[in-house]
Amino acid sequence: MQHKTTIAIFLFLFSLTYTATGQKLINSPYSRFNIGTMEPAGAFKSLGMGGIGTALRSNATIHFSNPASYSSLDTNSFIFDFGIDYGRNILSDGASSFTSEDMNFDHLLIGFPLAKGWGFAAGIVPVSSGYYNLSETVLKIDPGYDPIVGEYISNHTGEGGFTNFFLGSGININKNFSAGINMTMLFGQVKRNYLVSFNDIFVYQNNTSEKLELSGVNFDYGIQYTAALKNNYFINAGVSLNSGKYFTSKYQHLSYKSTTNGVTDTISDISDNSTSAFIPGTLRLGLSLGKKNKFTTGFDFVSTKWTKSRIPGAEGYSGDTRTFLFGAEFTPDRFSNFSFLKRMDYRIGGHVGDNYLVINGEQLKEYGASIGFGVPLRRSLSTTNFYFDITRKTGAAGSSLHTENYFTFGISLNLYDFWFIKRKYD
């Protein structure tokens, strides 16, 4: 176990450096706005169940959306969870479509008990992605050509994103209640650039660049209630909350024009390092019920008052969100000695609600469905988790907003082993 622990800690520290520079290269025009395209949050076990997690408790899975769940970690256990995902995004405006894809790091989580009924967890998870790459060429033969403007090429590009690193602890208050807290550290930046190049060499080229950096510490609070019923049935309820937080921000917006011979003329240069960015808090309510080692069903409600956000360069692009998540997991026979398929976990889920972006006065809607599988490793509580999700982002019927169909396939290795156990034999 000592070697496994060393490897896990090394990968955990390595991911801190990797995530600071790596990003998903999924092309989405909606990443141009606010802090980018929001990433789904949760271990792949949760995402295979529609993203629920507020009322889930497990001795082998880290449900970081509610830190009270850490109190369920087994004594002397050690959990390490590392996941990667593949994404494919199909953009459509009704007349044409465009596809982009990428594979990247998703999350890294570790957890272990500090005492009986008292657990600790840490992890690094993505918050949003700011990548996009869009271009348009208008020539004399195109319908949109204007002889006053002339031929031109416009390019919109963006890169970067934001990440959360968290440390948390959960403890059992009594037989039924547990409570927990996460300290989360947000960091990252997004860069955006807009360039219009005219074919006429005597016309200035217009260039606009934008850069936003955010950093700061916030706290997530959670409680859970669990009750054991007859015949191994159970019911869990959970609440988690993080309050609104002002984060340190650095913002720069630069516009200038230039000619092909290198002459430039600055139009505007706005730098603001004194104003803090406000990101609103999120409320999560969850309920789950099931039978131990057999099945679990659950439901989450997530609400964020994004209209209260104050993010430089993002005024008018935010709307309040309410999202409903639901899912289930079923295991035919966890202790079967003869059937591997009966020992597997089968998951299904869905989600529906609002996207936080408001474009041209219209708020995006978002809904999707997911399935997942947990493949147990032999003679262990360790599993390999797979999940597949399809999510659609779109405006109202007949709107001018394009539609995105986002396909995600994820695989994670969830290692469970024992820690600090003295061996009788070497």
C-alpha cells in the first residue's frame, strides 16, 4: 500500500501543475461570454447518475458536492480517483453544422479517514473552459458582401479557463446527522481576441483583446441526514451551500488598429485591477433512497443567483439558474461468485434546467441524459467507472441562437485500499 499511496500523492501534486496550463479544446462560441462554458461537477459515478451527489454517501466514492459525505469513509481506508474524458461538440444553426473534439484531464480526488466517522478529502476539478476559435471570410462573391466595407476576414479566438482546488472534512454529529466543510481555491484566466483584417492594404486592421484573471478562497458547507430502514433500506437527505464571494480579479480590455506596414493607433486601453469580481453562491438540495448493496435512486435541485454576479466584461450575460438532476444505480448481486456482470454497477440519469448565459436577451436552456457503469476490480472495492452523457444547449424555439449537442465519454480509476495497517508478514 505504501507504494500505491506514494504514486497517488505524486499524481495529485502533478495534476496541480498540469491543470494550471492544460485546457479542454472543445470549440464553443458560448465560451466567449462570462467565465466560459461551465463544466459538470462530480466524480464519474455521480455523472453517470445525472450529476446527483448532495444526498449520496459512500465508503468508496468522494462526493465533493456535499462535504458532509466524507464522514462515511471507512476507517484505515485510502481512496484515489483519477479521471479523463473525451468530448465531442456539434454546433448547428439549422443550415450548417460544425464539429470539434478533444480528450483531457477531468479530475483528481483523494480521501481518507482521520478517525471513525471523521473523513478528509482533497481534489482538483475544472470549473469552466474559455476555448473557442471562430472565423468568417467575406469576399465579393458572398451574399453578405458590402462594397463600402470591402472584403475581410474576422477571427474570434479564446483560451484558458478556471479551476477549483479543494480541501475538506466531514464528521458524524450523531447516528443520523453529519456535517462538513470544503475550502475551495479558485484560480485561472481567460484570454479573448477579435481581429478583423481587410484586404484593402490602405485600411486599418481592427484588433481587440481581453484578459480576465480570477483567484480567491471560498467555503462550501454541507449537512446530511441518513436513516436506516428495515431490510437494509435507507433514506438520505442533504443540503450544501456556498455563499457569494468577491474574488481578486485582473481585467484588461485593449482595442487598437494597425496597418500592414506596422503603424498602430490605440483606440482604448482599459485596465482594472482594483475591482473585485463577485461570483454568487450555490444552493443544493438532495434526496436519495435505496437498499444497501442493491440500488440507489436520487434527486438534486441546484440554484444559483447569477444575476447578482459582478464579473468585469460580462455585464448583461448572466441569468439565474435552477437545475433538476435525477438518477439511479442498480447492482444485481454485489457478492456474486460466478457472474462478473451481476457484480457490476449500472447507472442512468438526467438533468434539465437553465444555463447561466443570457445572449441577446435570451437565456439558454440545457438538458441531457447519461448512463454509466462501474466495473469492480477483483477482490477489492476499487472500480473502473465509465459514463456517457449527451447534453443539449439551445434557445427557445425559433430563436437566433445556435444549438450545441455535447457528447461526453469519461473513464476513471477509483482505487480503494487500506492505509496504516501493520502487516503480520512482509
